[in-house]
Amino acid sequence: MQQAHSLSGTPRYAVFGQPIAHSQSPAIHRHFADQFGIVLRYDAIEAAPAQFADVLAQFAHGGGIGANVTLPLKELAASLCAELGDAARIAGTVNTLTRLGDGWRGDNTDGDGLVRDITDHLGQDLRGRRTLLLGAGGAARGVAPALLDAGIDELVIANRTPERADALADRIGQPDRAHSRYWADLAHAGAFDLIVNATSAGRGSAALALPSSLLGARCLCYDLSYGEAATGFLAWARSGGALQAVDGLGMLIEQAASAFERWHGQRPDTAPVHAALRARAAALHTAD
């Protein structure tokens, strides 16, 4: 892919969000760029929703040619794009922006990142799994189609606001495989092989009120958040006997690799980045 250049001659990339100081994306993309000897500038830029359009325009004017987008800007990013990829169009959210002429193309690599982390990095087969998706917001919309494409058997969507779960199930349009369930009725939903938390439930040390009967014998529990934000959900999963409980750091790395590939035409090796970031997280935890 031919790259436009900033005034300094170095291609500019960034991640936008609010808050954004905690983002691992700059470190991840530096790791990737080093693998190919690519010189780039990748910044973390804080932007409130009301200012995002202006901040993004300034970024483009200054030579910005690619960006990642995180909360709470993913839906807004989709509305600012001249072109949307299939996953972004279905989800209605964008996490990857690529400059095309005078406009932006928006893609959503979250679902691809989740599936790659589970299948390639964790070595789990998704085919035939009965799956519970907690949440029906932008994060859930970003991963639901990819899970179905990966071959899960059934997708049950639960949200504290039932209408949003119904809307996501309708959006997917596969009533034989994807349907909604009231949060209050989860005690009667049976056991699952995969539970994906796409909500803020269990954020930090907050108690998570979910029945342990949801956990099947081979259940993998996956929180799309990582670090402290995933603590409560993972504690619930482990205390209930989940076979495996992981946070979303691996998904973050894999979705970033998909974005990197779109921008540079080469997919990086994610294994050393997984090792480096997990080691860093372990060191910080020990220091605490």
C-alpha cells in the first residue's frame, strides 16, 4: 500500500479514545513495525465525542493516514467514514481507519481479533460451541458476526436492557442460530461452552451476579476488556470452575495486527508481542 507522509516525512498513525493514556496500542504497533524495519509515528490522542470530528480532521491534515479507535468513539467513527468494510457496516462501529484520498475507510477488526486469539493463540476450536454473549452494545456488535462465521453452534445474547439484545439478534438475521434472552432468566438458560463478556459487568472488583450453572464442563470465559477492568468477570468464572478464563489483551493484539496488515500489507508475528505484554503485565502486578 502506498503511504502518504506527514510534514516530517514519517507516516503518522494514532489511537483515539477517552480516556486513552492507558492504551497499549502504541507499544503494540511499535513492536509490529520493528519486525519489518518500518519507521512510523504512532500516538495516543485523547478526544471527547463532541470534538472527535475536528481532532480527526486535524490529524488527517497533519499527515495522518491510519488510526485505531476505541471507546467511546467507535460508533461516531463509523458516521465519519466515506466507505465502510462489511464487518464495520454490520456492526455499525469502526475501530480501524485508513485514509483513502480525501476521506476515511472504516473497518472493524475486533471480531477477527477475538476469533484469532481464541483459535490461533489459545488453541481452542470454536466450532459447535454453545455461546453466551453478555451485552448488546458496540463491543458485542463488533464480535457477534465473527463468532457465528467461526462456526459456533448457537449465540445467546443477554443484555440488562432486553430491547437492545432483541435488536442485535434482529440485526444478525440468523434466528435459527442467534437469539436473545432476558438477563433475569439466565439462571434457566442452561450451560455454555463459551461465555464472552462485552459489558462493564464485573468491572474491576465489582461483584458479578451470574449463576454458575452457565458454566459448562469445557467452558472458556473471555472478557473483551483487559487488566483491572476484567478482574470481576474472571474471578466469577474461575470460582465457578470455568476450564479457562482470559482477558482481552490477546484480542487487542490480534485486532491490532489485522489493522497493521491493512495499512502495510504484511501481517506481523503476534507471538512475541503476546509474550512481551503478558510479561509486562505480570511485572506491574508483582510491583503492586
